[in-house]
Amino acid sequence: MNPLSLKGTPPPTTGWQDRLLATVKQRAAVATPPPSVTVTLGASSSDAVDTYAFSNQSPAERYSNEALGAMLQRNVGSSSAPGLFAGLGKALLSRLGADPSDVSLDAKAKAAAPVDGIAPPLASPDVPAEASLTVKLASGASVTLSLRLGDGGLSIDMHSSAELGEQDRQSVAKLGGAFQDMLDGLGTEPPTLSLQGLTEGDSRIASVDFKARVPTSEGPPQTIEFHSGADTRTVKVDGPGGKIDVAMDMRNAATWGNQAQRKASVSNYLDQIDAAASRGRGDKNLVALFKSAFGQLNASYPPTPATGPSDGIRALNTNDHAVLTGLADFTASIGQAGSSPNPLHPDEVDSFSYQLSQSTQFGGTGPLDRTIDQHQASRLKASYHMALSAGLSLQLTTKPESQNYIYRQVDDSASSDTHIAYAKGRLTDASVTQSASQTTHDKKYVMAKLVSDTTTPSSRTQKLDLRELLDPPHRDDDDPRQPPVSQATLDRVHAMIGLVTEPGQLTSR
């Protein structure tokens, strides 16, 4: 099931690639000659080569225009949907590493010959599938790759905005595997995202942008946009079944923790997403895609600067990092397309919406007198119909005997605010304030009659003093023999500052 399509699992051949594959093959179904290939290159063509006979070939030969053309011909005749873009992204970037010339290829399926004097019907005008990758280099140049699958066949294009040096070309070429992983993920059911490899470029790469637009059986296309740069990382997915949007602010490297801290914080956030999906009955595939996007964007960070800003406010120590998540600030949201399954009450909409965010502020005049505040927040709003008893199926119709159900609406919010302050170099405050609120509104119907309408609120707030853990009263920071706060204590503090969405879990620790 497409994670952005919530209308049930389509037949095996109704995926976007399968439908376009069928469209392409419809033209070539009867005595179709081999696809034609048009090649436009900045360099002269070389002799044809066997695409698969790589052992004795140089990289330039392996990814020559004839070899790429043969791959395109092979793919346009593929008998499987994932085979349509198979290998093309990686091959194009490998070509760039071996040959700087631009490439433009077009493999078109010929129209089928008439049968008994009757021309076969033309393919239906499906929305085409498109994917592109743009890599901007620190030198100012850029490389753009595009692939397009339409009812006429396959086309690929790669060009550079300026002549690239050898090192720049090799840096871009190293993204070939990650680009291919993204293309391959679009061909799976359900589609998957492979973002991490596109965030791991070297210092020669300033930014990476991936865009894709693919048809769906529901009509509107599904779009995917991904950006990774020095300042931001973003991923947006939009389709008939819902939307995903994750945006990270990468400018404040001082707040980033070590890998263990980041892993622990990501795990906590993913647990919160799971809890929200369970309480709000979010679509499993859409939620899985959301979790994948969030986790992959946070999987690897660039090296942090060796020195902090000149004001010293952001020169954090181990105590400071213990009370912060260690993640870059972000906003993240998932919104499931609404539906009205009850014909008698179309105003009762099934929906799921969840937002997460984190922001960090610094204050003070210097390293000895400063403050840090970090705010984490979540919001869940969802509604759905449920049977009166577990295990019973719910099929709502206009008949009263089908109208036995509960319509539930949930509205939850949670926050975690950490605060740390220094005066003349001494820790004066370290605390976390956590709040959680849940509201459940149930309308119960029996034989189409409303028999109860109840609202159940629950909320709790707690404040934890972390200073005694980070700076015990008996501790003498002026004593050079004083041991630092143990790693076990720092880990304990870090585990205490995350979001808690269940009010009942907010108790003294």
C-alpha cells in the first residue's frame, strides 16, 4: 500500500511504475522494433561496448554514451517496475567521474504495427514520473541530473553549469549510490526514502536537492522534495493520502551532542511518534515514512567547528550538553488526509495530525554569565470511528443496525523546557519543566442514536531540579583535583529532559 494512499491495497500492477510500464509496452506490444536512442554529448561517441563486460573496460568505456544507451534500452524493455530506473542514477554520476561531458539520452518505444488494418489504441495520457538531482559545489558550479518516464519511453539528462575540476567531479560521483537508492525506493511497495547517503557529502559539496513526482492511482501525483545544505535539511512528501514535512536548522552546531546523545534523543522522539500513532490511529505506512525521514535526517551530522563563536556564549561544556537533546533544532509534521466513512454523519471526519518541534535560545554576555533555554513540544489531533467491542468489524451504512460505534476525538499536547544559567562562571540554575495534556471526546451511538457524549481531560506538570546532579553541594570546582561529573550521571540527566506525553508518567523521579 502506498503510504500516501489510504484507500486500500491496490492490485500488484497498479503501482505508478507498473502503470507507466504497461503504458510503454502497450505501444510495443505487436512486432515492435527495438527502442531508438538519441544521444547528445559534448564529446565524440566511442565504439559500442557490451554493458555487462566491465572487467576489461576503463571507467570511460564502461559509462560511455553507447553503454548508457544500452542500459536505457534494457530498462525501457524491463518486465518489472523497479527495473525502469534501475542503475541509471548511479551510472550517470559514475559517468561524470570518468568523463566531464554532458549527457542527454532518450529511449522511445515504437508504436505497434496495425493488426488486420486496425491501428492499436494510443496509450492513455498518464502523468509522467520524474526525478531530478541537483548538486551545488562550494566552487559555485552545479550538476543537474534528471530522469523522466512517460508513455513514450525513458529519457535521462545530465549537465554541469561550468567546467568541473577532477576533485569536484569525484565528489559528486560519490553520491551515485545514494541517488540510486532514492530512485530504487520509489519503485517499492510501499515507497521508501533513502536520505542518509545524500547528507554525507564532503566539504566540496555545498548542497544537494532531490525532487520526484510520480503518479498515483488516486489521481493527484505524489511529490517528494529533499534538500541538504550547510544551513538546513528538509524533506517534504505530499500525496493523496497525506503530507510529511521535516525541516532542520543546521546553523547552531554548538548545541549538537555526541552520537550517543543524538541516538538517545532520536529514539525518544520516535517513541513519541509511535505513541501518537497508536493513540490517534495514524496510517502505519505514512507514520513509518515519517519516522524514516526524521531518523535519517538526524543519522549523521557534519563535523562541528573546532572553535565556537567569539562571544563565548555558545562554548558549551559537558553539563550543558547533558541538559540538551543534542539534536539540531527542527520542526516536523505529519498530516493524514481526512475521510468521512459514515454516510449518516459526514461531519464525523477520520483524521490524524501530529507535530513535533525543538528550539534553542542563548542569552548572556559571555562564557561566565550566560543562559541556555531549550523548548520541545508536540501536538496530536486525531479522530476516528471504532466499534463498540474489540474484534468487531465496523461497516457504517445508512441502516440503523450498522450505526453502533464510538466516534473518538483526541487532542493532546506535551512540552519540555530546560533551563541552565551561569553567574560569574558558577552554575546557578539547571532545571527541566515538563507538561502533558490529553483530552478524549467520545460520542457513543447505538442503533444510530446518540447514547452518551463524554469528554475526559487529563493534565500534569512537573519541574525537576537538575543542579544537584550536575553541581552537588559538596563539590568544589576550584579544586583542580575535583573529578568531573560522572558519565553515568550525565546520561541520567540527559534521559530526564525528553518529552513525556502521558500525564500519568509525570511523577517525581
